[in-house]
Amino acid sequence: MSSFLSRRRVLATGAGAALGVGALGATGTPAAAASSAGSRSTTRGEETRTLDELYQAALAEGGKLVIYSGGDVDSQGNGIRTGFAARFPEIDLKVVVDYSKYHDVRVDNQFATDTLVPDVVQLQTLQDFTRWKEQGRLLHYRPAGFSKVYDALKDPQGAWTAIAVLAFSYSYNVAAVGADAPKSPLDLIDPKWKGQIASSYPHDDDAVLYLFKLYVDHYGWDWAARFAAQDVRFARGSHTPGLAVSSGQKALGVGGSGSLLATATAPSRWAVAEGHPFMSWGQRAAILKQGRNTTAAKLYLNWQLSTAQQQGSRNGWSVRTDITPAGGLQPIWKYPNANLDGFPRFMADRAGIERWKQTFALYFGEVKGDPTPGSLGLHPGA
């Protein structure tokens, strides 16, 4: 573990612990450039046109773009909408936010009925990109900067690339916990926190499911049994724990995304403890070969991988090896307890995932509540 986490195990985050897709369109203070060591790819076959040249070509194509993006609420797409519109104002952009597990089957149904809507998909369901590549559904394309993307975060043939790093852990309300902030996930099962914890359902979201699996692997099933006895307020949507904690409704939250970048005035803090597990992944994006707006889709991927966008990541981490993370962080692949390589393997084992889901349902009860993005139907964004 890096000396950064040794010095500061728990750092501040923004008012809401959920980053969601909004962070994918955010900009911020540029970080210093770093060595590109660690990526073995070359620039062969990468896009050579500038963003402005691609912009003009996208306008000539028709000036439209539809993105299906994984997330919990529609407002998480605002970072993309505002950031992209500020740079490319004449593109008619639609960002449709829904749970990735609904977007992927929605796209499959659109393939089956020849009614495809999106040009780009960016989803948490990593296994779909492998399957769609095998089916010939994805356009093989290397945006500018593709060679600088960490090898594990891209397909060698360019069928997909990660455009952002996301991570899940636990969080706490600074005022509510006072000097008694939890030092690790083990503290979450202390009886003093009974009735004061919010969590997203692990059996409703595969990233949260993986986080809980890591906890059980690390601490044993007794941890899950004692957590179940904490009178936890479970809800759908991985943004809900962060909202409950930052608003003061609950002292602790589990199963939400956040940032290790310190913000002294933030009401809540997203936590990672040295030697204890959390989970991270690269949010994959791909261009659908049957999409109507291929050039605009290429423009979007080039924009997302640009140094300006990657340096402006709200959580400090970049998918690129030549960009130094902000705030003294190390690249996400430098943290062994982030389990970056484990999540894709976990997502590929669908039978195993079903067993984990049903087991956690025995501990925590069945998932209840409507989907937080709403019910979007078969062809949103059409």
C-alpha cells in the first residue's frame, strides 16, 4: 500500500458520495503529466484528427449522438451533457441514464428487433463488452491517447476502452461520528452503529455485490450476519448511501462511490483503510457498429480520453498512465486492495453472481422499491 494511504487512511469527499456518470463529464484542475510506463501499446492505428476536425466531421454526418450510460438517476448524466455541450455546442446530444443491467438487455432487444437507438454504450456490465465483441457488434476503434490507457482497461483491438475509474467503499458523516470514525469495514458491525447505517442492496447492483463479496472473503460470513443485525436501511441505487450520509439521515453508508480527495468542508467522507478491501473498475465505453452517428461517437470517445477530461476527473484517478492523479493519489492499479483486476473476472461468472445474490437475499431480505432512474421502456432516447 502506498505511503499516501499510510498517512491518510480516510479522506474527504464531496457532499454526495455518489459520483455516478456525472463525473465522466467533469473538468477540474489539471494534474502534472507522468511517465507512460506500464502501457505496452503503441500509437499504431490511433485517431489522428483533432477534436475540432472530428467535430466538423460529426456535424457533416448529421450532428446527433445518443449515449446509453449506466447510472442511478438522470441527473448523473449532467456532467456529460454540460461538458460536451460547452465544447461541441452544435451536437444534438442525448444521454440516457439507467441501471446498466437494464441498458444491456435493452440493447440486446434492440439488436433483435432491428431498432437500435444508441451510438455509444458506457456500462458497468463489463461482461457485455466481451460478448458484444464476439458477436461483431462493436466498432474496433482507437481514439487518440488509446496507447496511454492502462492495458487492463482497454481491449487490444479497440473494441472498447475504459473512460473513467469508479470505486465503491463505505462513507461516514463527519459530525455524526465525531472522533469515533470507523477505521475499517469491521467497525461497521459494531453494535453502537445499529440503526445508523444506509446501504445499497448488494443483490441489486453487481459492483456493490462484489464489494460485499470482498468483505465476506476477508472477514467471513459472520461479518454478513452481524451486519444484517444492524437494522440497516437498504435502498436501490448506489447513490443512496451517500445521500443518506451527507444529509445527516444516517451516520454510515455502504456500497457507494466516492473520492479520496480531501475536502475539509465536506459533510461526509468516503473511506478506504490500508490493508482492507474496496473495489474499483474501469467504466467501459464502446461504439456500436450499427449506430447511426459513428463519427459523433468517435468524437465523444476522443473527448473523454483527452488529457483535459482525464485530468479533470473528480475522484482524481485516470485511466491513462501518463496522467498523475490529483491530491497525492497513486494510480488506481497501484492499490492492491482496490481489486481492479478482480471485478472483470467476477462479472464474467454469471452463475456465481446469481449464487451470491440469492445468498445475500437470505441475509438481507429481497430487494424492494422502484428503480431510481424510473422505468424507461424499450427505446429511450429514440
